[in-house]
Amino acid sequence: MGIVLGPNQYGKAENRVVRIYRDSPRHGIRDMTVSTALRGDFGIAHTEGDQSPVLPTDTQKQTVYAYARTHCEGSIEEYGLALARHFVDDVDPVHGARIEIEELGWERVPVGEGGHDHAWTRTGPEVRTAAVTVSGSGGERREHVVGGIKDLVLLKSTGSEFQGFLEDGFTVLEPTDDRVMATSLVAQWRFAGVEVAWDEAFAEIRQIVVATFATQHSKALQQTLYAIGQGILEARPEVVEVRMSAPNKHHFVYDLARFGIENNNEVFHADDRPYGLIQATVARDDAPPADDAWVQQLGWLG
């Protein structure tokens, strides 16, 4: 029986980077958590403890901060591409690099015309995300960008039902034609190429997500997710695949009848667990291969 080293990678996870733009009296801000992962010829580091091909994770951290100053004038996707290309092109043992970015939102304090020039308040809890994967060189070069959003909390008080479901001997759930539907959505979308108006794409896709959730009468959260994915693919031709994960944040009508009080779908108990978890992928039937676009930095074998 032989023993071999399988797929491996290493990097620096969750570097907290805040970039302030001071090139005018009206400052800007970008608040990111950046993770790096390198893939390549690192076998002897595992089998023999030989670190000669290993670029230290501390060096990766320093690069993240340096590139925040020199290569972070545009979108987080452009910044991620610059980092990944550097590691693959300039560090010999590296054959592939994965950069994952989470960006926190800030909005200007609403004083004066257009908001304060250098003071902000945090938005959220939603977080914009980007995952960039670069590997190979020459004709074997592959570059993938996956945009996304997570912790997008959505709720509507009606316009959702759940009935006609399969029942067995353990089914106690009552069907309903009018329920609260709520979720904290994670959505990611894979682009076909890297020549994209990244910020414009993100803004439109986010709008499609929230508008579809709000306006479509939902027979199930599954149906809503499919409609969201379909809407994104129809609106943005550069997007080829959408993956979504949506916990069903249950709201149960609270029993007030025992107190002689009518409760006509007005008072609810919000139950945070356990919860239904609905996940779906919606893609074009001619989508190019994903290669390693979805191989993550954290929990990467999942």
C-alpha cells in the first residue's frame, strides 16, 4: 500500500485591510477581509519538512497590504486579480492562487450636501464578496472571478405560501397559503471572463436579488431562488452560473388564543434554529467549465 500526498494549499487567512483614499478633500474608504491561498510544488514541505519552496504566509500578508496601496484603486475584483496574478507570475513554485475578499459597506454620515467628506457609518449586515482564482501560464492560463454577497437579510410579511408538500407518518407541519418568509442569503455568481464592469454588475445583481424576493409570489423558497438565478442570468450575459444558500428563518404565529386575544398573522415567534437550508445552482446550459473557480480557501474541500 502506497501513501501519497493529495491536493494541498496554504495561505494567510482573514487579513483585515482598511484603505483610505486621500487624493482629494473628500476621502473614500474600502474595508476588506482578504484571504490568500497558494497552490503548487510544495510536496517536500509536507513529506520532508523542507520549506525551500514555501513563500511564508507572513510574506503573503505583507503583499496583501502593499497591494492595497498600489493596486486597489478600482473594484475588489480588480484588486484580487492583481494579487493572484502576482503570486502566480512572480513566485516560481506557485502554479495557482486563490484570493477571497469580503468587503464591509460604509455610507457617509448624512450631514451637508452629499454627506460628510471623511466620516461614515457601517451598513449591513450584508457583505460583498469576491473570489479570484488564477492558475497556469501561457496557453494553459485560467482566470476565474466569482462575485457575491452574504448575510443579505430579507423578509416579507406575505406573498409566500407552503402547501401541497409530501407527507409521511412523521409530518406534523400544517400547510399555509400565507406566511412570513425570511432568510439571510448567500449568493455567488461566476463570470465567464475578467473584462467586466465589476461594480456596475454587483449593483444590478443585488437589485435583482432583492426585487425578485419582494415581488414574486413564492410557493416555496426553492422557487424564489430559481427565479433570482434566472433573473441574474437574463440580465447579465457575462454571468454563467449562480449558486445560492438560503436558511429559512422561520416565523411561527404565536398562540394568543389562550389569553382570549385574536392573532391574525400579526404576532410571531422568530425561531433561529433549527432551520431549513435551501441551496441551489442556476446556470446556463452552455456555461464554460468552472475548473477550480469554486475551490475555496477556507473549508476548501467542501
